[in-house]
Amino acid sequence: MSRFTFDGRVVAVTGAGRGIGRAYAVLFAQLGAKVVVNDLGGSPTGEGANTAPATKVVDRIRAAGGAAVANFSDVSTAEGGQSVIDAALAEFGRIDVVVNNAGNMVWAGLPDADLANLESHLNVHVKGSFNTARAAWPHMLEQDYGRIVLTTSIGMFGLEDNLGYATAKASMFGMARSMTASAAGRNIKVNCIGPNALTRLAGKPGGEAASADFRPIPELDPAAVAPMVAYLGHESCDVSGEVYLAGGGRFSRLFVGVTEGFLSPEPAQVGVEDIAANWAAINDEKGYYVPADPVDWSAHFMAHLFPAE
């Protein structure tokens, strides 16, 4: 029996009908949580709907002695996000953990990627995460407790044909940081997970990973990501606003750092020539720092303008 139990806790997982989301829901249930299994049941591109995936996960959890309820709402709408939290409250009386895993992938890059492609990703990944978190927030404030996990991806570093997906996934970092600031010292922690697993979203249309009967190799099974998400959702996790990567047996933290850069002795006299001449120093990664928030960044970046007395 794991000491990291979720007895008495209620967890909502979006996009939990298949792949990574299903692995999350099953593990939370095994650890004692009551689980809301949300899944619209659409295709990898986000089209269509099917109640079967979420229903099957709920049946699996209940067959193993756990407690779960299915929800089929579209979290890209405010009503859909609210529906997920309402299901938790109606069935189990509270909401403690929200794992925003619902996603889609429509491969395209410039010049082929259009506004519709971008919006299709923002609707699911960004609006979907915002809608469920916002719906849960008042309840987490009232009970002074909550854990929210947002799903980012190393895809945010960009491929030539995933512009919309990369844009949406990069936004999760800013969302987690801002929500952490909004928590203002309350016992509400918001972090990001970057999964490393082979699922149907991992492959391009017609590829092996996109096929309905695709089975990932054991090392990249979605279940290998779930322990990190369970920890981020646990009461013992005391960090917030961070990004963690998991999968294939490796678990790590991803962070944004700032170089010390070039500091001009005459700030008002800097020209383009000075930038070019000091390009190596501007890009030198030695001595970088990781800002905790914009105020901390400002304290570092402008320390020379306001020296300590």
C-alpha cells in the first residue's frame, strides 16, 4: 500500500478516456481517490464525440473496487468546464484535484497553418484548461486546498508542422505561473506536466501511432507518466508554478533561465554595434538565474539601476 493515498479526495481528469488521461484516472483511483472521468470522445484532431471511452474507464475503475463517474462534456466551452466540476460536487461532494489533460493535434506549419488551426488548439488546450480550473477555483479557495495539473509538452520547442500545438502548450507555463500568483499563499498548487509517451496523438495522420490499435512500447507507456502526475496532485507536493517532464523512466524539471548578459556602462548610449560586439556575452549561459516571478526578474535585470545601500 502506497503512503501517497488520496483517501477522501476527489480528482477530475479531462481527456481521461484513452491513453495518458486514462492512466492518470486509473492510478488516482487505485490510490483511493474518487474520480471524475471526463472525455468528449473525439478524434485526435478534436472532431466528433463518443461516450464509450469515458464509460469504459469508469467501468474499469468500479470493477476494481474504486469510485468513478463519467462526464462527456466539451471542456473547450465554459459550460463544459463547469460541468466537470459540477459532476464532482454532485457525485462526491467536493473537488480537490483537477488534471487538465484533454488535447488535440492538427499537424500544420506555415504557410499552411491558418487561424482555424491555431484556434482549434487554443480552444482545447488553453480554454479547456482555463475553464475547468476557473470552475474549481472558488471551491479550492473555500476549502483552502487544491491541486491543478496543466499539460504542456516538449512540443512547445517547435517542429516545422506543429505551430498551433506548440503555441498552445507553451502557454501552459504562463497560466501555471499566473494561477500560482492568484493563489496568494493559499494551499493551492498549480504545476505543469510534460508527458513523454506514445499515444494516438503522437503520430501524424496515417502513421502507426495514430492508428486505433496502436500499442506503445513498454518504456513509453502512458502509465509511466502517471506517478509524476499523482505526486503533483498529492497534498505533500509543496511546489507551484513549475514544469516537470516524465516518461520512459526519466523524471525531471524544465525551467526558464535568464543569462546575465551584457551590461553596458553607458545604458543611454547603446547602439546596434554594441549589441553585435557583445552577442557572445548576451547568449552566454554561464551564471544564468531562474526568476521566480516578474518582480524577481526585475530585481535581477535592473539591479544595476537600484544598487543596494
